[in-house]
Amino acid sequence: MNFTIKHFRYFDALARFEHFGRAAEACSISQPALSVQIKELEGMLGSPLVERTARKVRLTTLGEEFLERTRRILSDVEDLSELARKPDGPLTGRLRMGIIPTVAPYLLSDIIRQLSLALPDLELRPRESVTQSLLNDLLNSRLDFVIAALPVSEPSLREFALFDEDFVLIRSEEDAQKPVPAPKQLSEMKLLLLEEGHCFRDQALELCNIGQSDVSLLMEGSSLATLVQMVDAGLGLTLIPEMAVPLETRGTSVAISRFVANKPKRTIGMVWRRTNPLEKQLMGLAATIRQIGQAQRDKARG
């Protein structure tokens, strides 16, 4: 059997997208070419890897087993490719970064700008998505590091804390002079939250002591910007991270209230695979991003 890395990459993409067209687009090849490669792979194995339907593909039992080994191989290949970089020199070449939506709009431009000056030979490729999606890509070597809320509690990943930031209460201007409620009291109010999948939503639910059975009673938004606009329209109140305050409240008529005692907060950190041979350089990169994040947080605090 003459398996190639190309076979593995194409099959991994098909398993991720569950669709020949989208997988082909992600691999920058035509759909017929991808189909030929998968059929060739199945021919070498002597058994189908996927069930083909009109809308999507499903992995067979063999396909699931083959996918697990495929991703292990791709991860090892990626780590081997990292060895080609100078282990003690500055980062160069492509570096794939994941960042969550409740951090990206407030930090990403500064990261790109400052890293382009400090590391001119580095080609940073950012991708924004929810935490679980980014961690899956990190574990499967499709990303080199991720910026997310800690902890992620994955034994194979290294966590590096960057900075802490407070949660800020956003409510209508009419309530500006009212006492700031304790976080646990928010469950009794018209609380607006991000939709499912965002880690900031989970943190807010835990903070406000809201059980899963009560989630259906809350209103949801797709972004922090949407939540603030809903508050501005008089639909309720919400929590946002302090870095988001300058951008998301600009041009709105909302009250910005900070908790006094037992301030709720989150820790933003950088995460990468423990097996990554560039760990020393990633630690240095994390220290740089920490300074950027702390400066942006302090700016938001005024």
C-alpha cells in the first residue's frame, strides 16, 4: 500500500466537513479530484471509508478507526515539520493561531500589528471560532496555538496565563444610579447571554448560578455587540468582558456598571500542544501577547 500524506490530509478534510464540495474547497482542489483520491484510498484498504448520501457523508466503522490513526500521523508530521525551524531563533514562516470571538475583536489587530514589527519573517494566520472547535483543531495539528479562556483542562495541552479581566454589567441608563446587583441576583433579571457554544456564556451561567433547566427562559445573542444593542433597546441587561467595553458601548445609551465586591473575572491564556518542539519560542510569544493584552485591558479600565 502506497499511502501518501496527501491521502491523509484529504480524508481528514472530508471527515471534518462531511461534504465532498466543502472538503475539496478547503484543500484547494476540485471535488472530482478529491473523490478520486478517496476512492483510491478505499481501493488500497479494500473497504469503504465513508457512506455517501446526497447531503453529507458519514464515516464507516473502518473510517472512524482510520481517521483516528490518520490524525495521529498528521500530528506527528506537523511536529516533524516544526523541527525544521531553528529551535533557538525567532519564529519564522507560517504560524496558525486560533482565537475566541470574545477576545478577537479587541486584541487581534494589536497582536498582528506588533508581531509584524517584532517578527517580520513570521506569517501569522489567525482563525476565529468557539473554544471547542479551536481546541479540536489544535489537538489535530491544524492550529499551532490558541488564545482562549482558561482552564481548558486537556492533559496534552500546555496552558500559559496571559491576563485576568473583570466582567462588566451593561444595563439601561435608567438603572445607572441603582445599586449594582450581586452576580447571583442576575438570574432573577432579564439577562441576555451569548448563544450556546461560547465559553463566556458558560462562565456567565456559572457566575449567576443559572442551571441548564433555566437557560430556555433567557434571551440570547450571537455576539457581544448584539447583546449590547439589545440592552440599548431596553430588552434586559448583560455581562461583557471589560476589554469589550470601549468598542461595544460606543454610540449606545447604556450604563456601564462594575461589581464592587467579589468581582467576577476570567483568565485569558495561550494554549499549545505539549509535544510542539517550538515550546521555547511559543513561551516568548506568549510573554509578548501578555503585554499586549494587559495594555488593552488597562486601557479599557481607563
